[in-house]
Amino acid sequence: MVLCPECESDLDVEEEELDEGEVVSCAECGMDFEVVGVEPLELAKVQSEEEDEEDEDREEKEDEDY
């Protein structure tokens, strides 16, 4: 059983069939996760383009403050 790292609900995937680089989605919270490791299974949150832009804007502002 694979649990969503965000909401801890059961992800409807077969752990043995996942490969690195695949993206799985949680039906409960809607988050997407990339498989970054298979033994042990490791999932990383996939950031949307909007979140990437927000991170870049935040970093630029921090650089300007110094």
C-alpha cells in the first residue's frame, strides 16, 4: 500500500510497477508526486509552473533585500 505524503490516503498504485520518473496523483487531495526512488519507494511533490514562478520571485526578492 502506498500512502500519499500530503494527506496520507491510499494511492491506487502498485508499488512494484512504479519506475523512477513516473508521476502519480492522489485522488483525495489532487497532489501530483514524482517517483524519485523505487527501493525504498520515495515520492517527491511535483511543483506546478505557478509554484516554480513564486519560488523564483521569492528568491529574487531575497537577493534584493541583501
